[in-house]
Amino acid sequence: MFRLRLVPDNTNIQFMRGRYAGLILSALLSLASIALFFYPGLNYGIDFRGGIVIEARTPQAADFASLRHTLGQLNMGQVALQEFGSPQDVLIRLERQPGDDAAQQVAADKVRATLAKEIPGTTVRRVEAVGASVSGELFYNGMLSLGLAMVAMLVYIWFRFEWQFGFGAVVTLLLDVTKIVGFYAITGLQFNLTAIAAILTIMGYSINDKVVVYDRMRENLRIYKKMPLRELIDRSINETLNRTLGTSMCTLLSIIPLAIFGGEALQDFGIVLIFGIFLATSSSIFIAAPILLFLGENRLRRGAPAAEGAQQPAPTP
Amino acid sequence: MLYFPRWKTYLIIAVCVLGTILSLPNFLSRETLAALPDWYAGTRVNLGLDLRGGSHLLLEVDMNAVIHDRVEGLVDSARTQLRTANIGYTAINAGDRGITVQLRDPAQADDAVKALRPLANTIGGGALGGGQPDLDIRANGGTVTATLSEVAMRDRATQAIEQSIEIVRRRIDETGVNEPIIARQGNDRILVQLPGVEDPDRIKRLLGTTAKMTFRLVDMNADPTTGRAPPGSEVLPSTEGGRNQQSYVVRKKVEVDGANLKNATAGTNPQTGEWVVNFEFDSVGARRFADVTRANVSRPFAIVLDNKVISAPVIREPITGGRGQISGSFTAAGANDLAVLLRAGALPAPLKVIEERTVGPDLGADSIRAGLMSVTVGFVLVCAYMLAAYGLFGAFACFALLINIVLTLAALSMLHATLTLPGIAGILLSLGLSVDANILINERIREETKKGRGVFGAMEAGFSRAYSTIVDSNLTTVIKMALLFIFGTGAIKGFAVTITFGILISMFTATVLVRLMMVSWLRQSRPAALPV
């Protein structure tokens, strides 16, 4: 009977051998991401920066040069034009106009009128105009929900597991989130409300993964009371490897269509989630588990008297 | 874990069937729906503006203008009060939140405070009193200040926003938009959602006009070209443009207020064929209008809208019927819009559009198509993997997945929740997350089988061991999505909603339903080994 197995059944990879490499690489990537966050910085979308986005469909293939010229004459700062989907679809981005929130509306109307005049037959398919006060609030709320989500995860894991697990999960999350931010900085994808949703989703997915691996470790801690922690962690990871990879595969399969067919709004979301799934899967194995190993097995086994007298090798190298 | 009492089996099947029935109206055509009873045909998912096309506007009430109006009013009334009480003053100044009066004689400070006290309005309290004055009046030497209290400012703001919402609703109703949503947001904002509106220009213009209309006499003694007006009058620009004068000197005193209008309609003047707005006063307005026109025959009477003179016709004879006509070189649309504004009434303060998101209907249709496509492809891919990895048990999981989508849709329909484009992404993502439960269970069963457990033992252990992990991992997701729902805005909320439903329902479909299918299969075919 054929069964697709992502890894053979009796896989026994000694993941903990790579614990330093994993942690150091991850830390370096996160540091690089933080650096990228400051320079060149994120490509904030209009949700967070304010400004105007207009999606237009021209009757024939759009003439970008003349379009840029026409819109440039409106004197509204930098006008970014982008083709997407088909040559007839143009995405016009304007920076936030000086003045108050209402100034964005005036500018958006002006572009609409110009398009209608200069390229007759153009349909404006989407208009978004966001002023400074709204974008400021959206940004604040977005960051607030990220922060609160982090705290909520910490509290949940703390209650549910021993503190070492909670600590490991939160450090891993921090490393994950910084890398997603770095991914936004490198790719130049729009950082907007959808990005917050993407980060929250990846955080949720990552924690999911950690919970499954941790659950197995805890179970094994009870079963193999004398097994060295390093061996036990490796064993737990290997036992759950098929599940970890299987779920990652399924989530990946469900997200890929989004990145292909999702249209302007969801394409970016899909791409970031695909990156996030790889990130979360690798961090369960190479980050969350080593942290647990470093925090020591003596403490993790304090509640199990049977292990007290057993000879235990030092948890550190 | 493996025993299902008969009632439980029936209950599970009933939930699935009921869910399917409830989600059906989403797929039926308009004609079929019309033949069904309303309560059933009505259980459909609301499509968000990004899917059905429409315009989302966020308006802000200019609270500074609200307070400014009140302060200006205070200056005027203070002047009158002090004059009648015979208290001399050198200046009355308007501040941000109140007024300052410089008295000529500091000894009159107490009298001045007493004279100004009637300016305060009482806020709060009921029929028995108990409210408090909204003004804090103090004397300090020869200076008397009257300051609006914090409570008063808040009270003003609340009133202004509630009034504004009412006026906005009336104006939008006049334009014939179907099912608009108009809701207060925060302290000074109004959210307006207009399904099907592709170009919100006209509505933005309508909402951006305060439409404060007054009828005032033109000051015949001043020359508007000098740009200076005598006390009690002001120079106002004209909207008529080249045809007539550029501006008028108009008395500040309001003879008749637009608030006294009962009706206004657009029409054409039969003689000139010009577009005009016909209006009709209520009884109070009609009486005042008659008095003024009787006393001022052959003098020009200015019709002022938002501090611009629309026209200033000369009064030929007293108008006693309470009806009149505004002609101001209107276009058909201009006349109609003005009629709408006059009928709906004036806003208490100017409104600003601070956020607009408009999606055309064809883009919405494209998005629906893209969404359906993504969900279908995603579903097929996930099912293909599950079948390849777990065979028959994978097929059970796929069926459960299908029921999961159907039940999610049914839940959204029953709650009349709004499905947005990110919401569709949520459905997709929950496909991946909910098979996680099945993968956990199947992997566990496989492990237990390898350890040498029998068919039933392995199943039993697989389900019970995997269960706590499933609950744990799903709860963390639900916590996250709750936060996203609370702090997210607009379409993003839709993502949180569908994913939450998807996950919660997967706790039923991926575990209970799949277990039922597996157990029934076990009982029927009594296999020697599990097909995992």
C-alpha cells in the first residue's frame, strides 16, 4: 500500500548537534532584519503612511510614459506607477499630500478627473485615500495587537507548560517576528494592515508548531525518566517530524493558490505566509528546542522524584 | 472514545445536514431565492464592499468648529446682556474655550458675573433639575471670564455627532443608495458604507456641504467693491459668478433660518426654463418670511448658503404663502443637490472625509472569482496530499474538510457576518490548519500501531493522545484572531472571523465527525490492520 511519507518512519536525525549553528544563524538573521528595519526601512503602505492608491484599467495597453507625464503635471509629489495582472491594469500610488486629511480626497478626485479626461474609457476600479490621522491610528492599533498577541501567547504557554517552555516559545517568536519584518524590508512588499494579519497568522502558526513539539517532549519526559535531555529532545522532534512537515505541507498547499490567484491585495499576503511557514517549521526544530535544552533538564524534572537519584549528564556541552 | 451512542450519531449527522441546508442559499440564483421563504433565503453571507463593490468613507466632525460656534454665540449674547445691565466694558475676546470680558469699572465685576450667568445652559439632570451649568464664570479684578466646562465640551461633541449622523443618514437616503451603513466611530467620526456606489464624488460633495441656509437683508448703504462692511454687516462672496456682482454686503442679522424650511424641490422656471429650487417654510418660517418681505418691499433679500450668497433677488411684493423660489444659475444636478441638502437640514459642523476606500463592482466580481478559484485549488491540493499520505483515513479527513467549509459558511450566513477578501484568505488558511488535527491523529495512530497495539487500541490511543495537543494549538490561534478582530479594522476583521469559525468548527469536524466515520468503518469492515 503506497503512502506518501515526507520523511522515512525511523528517521533519527540528531538535531541538537546543530543547536549552536541554528541559534547563531537565527540570531544573526534577526539582527540583520533589525538593521534592515532601520535602513532602508519598510515600504509602508497607505494604511500606515497615508496617501492614495488608485487602480485603473485602461481601454488599451497602458502607456506608462505618457501616464507618468500627465500625472506628474498635477504636482502631487512622487507618482509611482505599477503594472500588475495585465498590461491594461495600472496601480497608481501617490504619497501623502501635504495638508490635512481632506487634502488626500481632493488629490484623489483630481487624479480621477485627469484620468477620465486624458485617457477616455479608463475605469477606476479601486480608490483608497487615507489621511495622516487615520493612518497614525491604524499603525498604533496594528502594533498594539501585535504586542498584545505576544503577551497573550506568553501567558497561555506559561499556564499550560512549565516556564522553560514559555520562555523558549517567546524567544522563538521574537526571532520569528523580526525575520518577517526583515523579509518585508528586503522584498519591499507593502507593509500595511494585511502585513499585521500576516505576522499574527505566522505567530499563531509558529506557536502551534511549538505546542505540538513541546507536548511530545513533556510526554517523553514522563516516559523516559532517565534519558538525557538532549537525546530526548532529538527523539521528540523526530517522532513529530512527519506531523510537523505534513501540516506545513498542507498549509503551504492551501496558501500557494492565494499567492498565485489572490490579486493585488492577497498576493503579498500569500507570499509572506509561505515564507512564514518555512520560518516557523525551522524555528520549532532549531530554536525552540535548543533553548529548552540550555535551560536545563534538572529544573524540568524537578517534579519527578524518580529522576532525582539518576545519573544525569550535564545539559551543557 | 470509540463508542458512539445512537443519539449522538444522529445528532452529528443532523448538524452536518442542517449546516448544508443553511449554507445553500449562498449558491442559489436570485430567481430560485425569490421562490423561497424569506427567513431561509435571507440566511446568506453578506459580501463586504471589497467583494460587491462600493464605497467606504470615514468622516470627521470638525469639533473645533462646534466649540467655536458656541464661543462666538457667547460673545454676541454677552454683549447684549452687559448692555442691558448697563455694565461698561472695553473688550470682549473669544478664546479657545470661552470668552474674556475687560470691564471698564472693576467694581462692577460681581454684577457682570450675575449678568452673564443666564448665558449658561444646563446640561444633564432630569425634570427635577440637578443638572449643572455648562459655563464656569469667574471674576478676577476687572476681568471676567466665562469658560466652557470639560463636561460641556463633551456634551456639545456628543450632540453634534448624533445630529450629524442623523443629517448624513437623511442626505444619503435621498440619493437612493441601497442598504447604506452609517455608524458612529469613536468620539468624532462617522463611518459610512455605500454598497454599489462606484464614484462617491456626489455623495462626498453632499456630505462635505454644511448647508446652513439663512435669509438676510442686503445692506444697501455699503459698497461691496471696497471689501469693507459697516458694523453689523459683512461682505460675502457670491456664487453666481460673472453674471452679477462678485460679492454682497449682507446684514449679519438672520431674518429667516433654513431650519424653518419644510420642503424643497428642484424644478424649472416655466418662463425662463432655468433650473430653480422651490422651497416651503413651516408655519413659524412662513410668518417671519411674510413679515420681512412686507416690511422690505423693493429691497434685495440675500439667500445665503454656507456664507456664500446664492442669489439676492429684489422683493417685489410681500410673500405670505410661505413659499419661494431660489434661482441661481443652477444646473439640473446643482438644483437637485441643493434641494436634497435643504430637505435634509444643515449639519451642526463641517464634515471632512478623512478616509476613502472605493472598489468598483467589476473588481469586486474579479475578487470573488479569484477567491473561489483559490479555495477550490487549495482544497484539491490539500485533499490530494491527505489521500496520498493517509489513504482511506485521508479521504475521511477530506470529507470533514468539505463539511468544515460548509458549516463555516452556514455559521457566517446565520450571523449575517460579512465576508471580505481577507475573509476568503482566512477560509483557505483554516483548510491547512484544520487538517492539522487529522494529521496529528493519523500520525499518532500509526505510531501506536507500530508499537504493536491492535486496531481498536491504536485508534483509541491515537485520538485521546492527540486531543489535548489539538485543543492547545487551536486555542492559541483563536486567541490571536480575537485580538486581530478587536484591534483590526475593516476588511481585516473578516480574516479573523472566518479563521476563528474555521478553527472552532474544525474541532468538531476534524475530530468528532472523523472519529464517527472511522468507527463506523471499523465496525463494518472489521479490518485486521489500519490503513494508515
